[in-house]
Amino acid sequence: MKKHLFRIIAVLSAAVLLAGCAASRLRLGAAAAGGVYNAFGTAMAAQNSTIEVKQTAGSAANLRLLAGGYLQLAVAQSDMAQDAYDGSGIFSHESTERSFSAVAALYEEAVQVIVRADSGITTLEELQGCTLSVGEEESGTEQNAGQVLAACGLNNRLVHTVNLNYTDAAARLADGTIDAMFVTSGLHADALEQLSKTCAIRLLSVDGGVGARLLAAYPAYRAFVIPAGTYAGQGEDVWTVSVQALLLASNALSDETVQRLTARYFDSVDAVAAAVPVPLVTDPAVAAAQSVIPYHTGAAAYYTAQSITPAGPETGASPEQEAAA
């Protein structure tokens, strides 16, 4: 009798556990409210009830939380994703290598360098001796700003850098507390839109020798143009470099789960695109062609079923493949 009772309890416990697993949600790391990452995550979750959006400090935090197992999905800059995947850069002493893979490229994030129009600063080199906001600490913006400054020979002895979020940096640029601010974001970043309406601004070009050095040194960078009229008072095209925003998935997720997730995403991508303030990649062939890290084998299975071959590095190993190895 006791043995039979124990079996019933065990079966009921297993049923409860399986029900919990079936109802479990995928945690997606976005960023703070008001940013494009958060807008994208919220829009994606609105189309997929299995996704739960988590606000984070941005790319670096997302990559650590994804590698640590707290997140199953995340949005991050491609250059930081590559560093985390390779265990290099700020991730060189952390266990993030090969723990995640790409699902889709989402949109371009331009490196934007902004000064007041009345500052007299027209080139990057003229930032020498200035106070610059380089984004929040350990953000993608901070990493990009450091690389741009190094490429034009401006080290910490030649410029003074401060870590500010975009809203605070815009306010301090407007009142003259700082001389310039770096922003790595999709175009029409809200902080810059608002700033350009209250304070005449100028975008500095990241091109010529500086751009060439960046493109040669960092595979994640691409040449990019910020079209005239993007911000109030911007009368000319401005050349710079950009990185991709990527949707990432933990390699602990099964191929079936990620394949289903990818299909669900592209089935609803037009609705997601309508809810974000930047031009989102909606063509699966383009989304499968722009990652600097491997695509998850589940995502690759979806693309293959659409007669699309994911470009770039070899696709990441699934848990089953890792176990077999």
C-alpha cells in the first residue's frame, strides 16, 4: 500500500514538474526602459507569450546573464557578442565562451559622435583637451568610443572621459558641461532627437584614416552613413562605422525550441518592426547573413528550411552535439 502510494505521489510530482516546464517562459535580456533594445524585446514578447522581457544594463550585462543561464535570449551589439563568444576584451577572464549563438541580425547601430553646432569642433582630432561622455561603464558605447579615440591618437592624457547615460549626457552637452558625447545606437535615438530640437548639434564623421583603421582592426564594424536630415539641423550625410544589434540564444536551448522561436519571430516580424523606432531587418535572408558569431543550429535549421544558408562562422553546437563530442 505504501509502495503504491509512493508511486502515485511520484507520478503526480512528475506531472507537476512537467507542467511547470511546459509553462516555463524564455527570459529575454533587453535594456533599460526607453531604449531600442527594450522596445524590441517588448514588441517581440507581445507576439510570443513564451517570452518574458528583463530590463538590464545593456549588452555586457545581457551577455553575462545569458552565459550564466539566467537569460535564455538576449539582444547585444555584435562586437561585444563576438568578444564574449571568443572570451576576449572585457570578457577575457570570464566564462562566456561559446555559451550562446545568433538567432538573427536585427538592425544597424551607428557610432555617433555629437558636439554642439556652436562649439567650433568639426573633426575627431579637435576633441583633444575636451570632456567627452563615452556612455555608461562597460557599455557598448564605451567600448566603441575607446576604439574610435585610439584610432585617432587620443589617449586618456589628451581627453577627459566621463561615464553618463544618454539622457544625462545630452543634458550636459546642452548646458556646456561636456564638449561631446558618444552614442552607439540605431538612428533616431530618443536622447538625440530631443537634444537636436532644443540645441543645435553637429555629428562628427568617423571616416578617412580613422574609419579605415577601425574597419581593418575590428571585423564587427562596417562603414555606415547617417543620412542628411536624420536629426534636426543635420544638412549633410555623415559617414561613420556601425555594428549590428543581434538576437542571441543560449546554446542550452534545444534546436527544436530555437527553430520554433525563429519561425515565430519571422511570422510576426512586421508587427515587431512597426513597434520599434529603427529600421528592423525583416528579410530572413538578410538576418541570416550578418552575424559575426555562429548561428544557433536551431536557427540555422529554420533558415535552411527557407532555402537560406546562414553566412559567416560555422553554426554553434547544440547541447546534443556538445554531449556527443
